[in-house]
Amino acid sequence: MWLFYYSAGDLIAAFRVKMLARGARSIIGIGRVFKIMDDNRSGTLDLQEFAKGCQESRLDFTNIDVQTLFQAFDRDGSGAIDYDEFLRVVKGPMNAKRVALVKRAYQKLDKDGSGEVDYNDICDVYNAKKHPAVLEGRKTER
């Protein structure tokens, strides 16, 4: 008897399709799914919570598939999936056009070319004078 196990990439693709079907198209939607899966409200998913979430999502994964998928999500190997890990896997990598846009925005912010965006860099680029909170007097320009 041959057993076939899916690759982590195949499992992630199937998981993404299910999340899209459940309305997890945006960061807010993905956050909602994560909170539903987080039964103990710890801010992380352990293997048991993750497996239950997969089952409730009607993903017909074997126990081995769920463990493989869990390891793919748990990028830091902590034994738990935090929201950032969950978000990165569900959203997937940015496309080339978006990466280029982010790089351009970063270069515009990094006025001194240090490779880091600090407060002074932001002040040089962003003018807060017309921000609604500043205009209402709730916040200062700084």
C-alpha cells in the first residue's frame, strides 16, 4: 500500500484557498480567522488549536499533513504560531510590483541613505500640519 503525503507548499495552497473561501481576503479577515482558531486567547496557536481550526474549516488533512502544515507556519520553531507567522503564510509573498513599490517608498523615506528610517527621516518627508488630529488640537505636529 502506497501512502502519499502532500508537500508543505501543496498544503499551504489548499489552506489559502479555504481561508479565501471563509472571507480571509484582507488582513482583517485573516485576523478574524486567527482569533476564531485561538481557543485559549493566548495570541498564539498551538498544534491542537491549529488542528481543530483545520478540521472546522473542512480541510481533509491527515494528522501528518496538519503537522507538516503547522511546522511550515511555525517559522521560528517555537511550537506555536503567532499572528505574524500566520499572516505571512496565509498572505504569501508580495508580488514583484508590490515589492518594487515598497522599495521605492522606503528609499523616499530614508532621506539620509542610512538603510534605516528614523524619526528625522519621517519628519523630512511627512508634514503633519494638516493631519485631522493636529487640526483639532488633539495632537501636536511632532
